[in-house]
Amino acid sequence: MNLTWKNRYVRMKKHYGWTDKDIGAMTGNTALSIRQVVNAKSQEFPRWLKLAIIVFEIENGHKQIPIM
């Protein structure tokens, strides 16, 4: 199964029990700004968030291939 970056992000949030507000606080952003970058159709998914997802997947044995 090949998930989108957004789906992979949702899986990571669910695993840790995090909300967009939690991630915003960790990164110095607001929940709204996190939702905007995750849901933006006109821009690429943030590289910093891709890295977090890839690390999460490696640490948890997910078979998702990181596509940049």
C-alpha cells in the first residue's frame, strides 16, 4: 500500500496521540499553520515533516518506501 504524505502524517500523529496543536508547539508554529502546510494543494509537503515521518516509519518498522 502506497500512502500519501498526508496519510503517513496522520498515521504518525495517531501512533503518538499527537494533535496539530502538539506538533505546532514542538515546532514553534500554530495548529492552523500545521494544518495549512499539510493540506496545501499548491505547495510541496514540507521537507522537515517528511523527515519526521521517515524517522517514525523506520523506528516502527513500517515498510513504506520514502519517496522524495
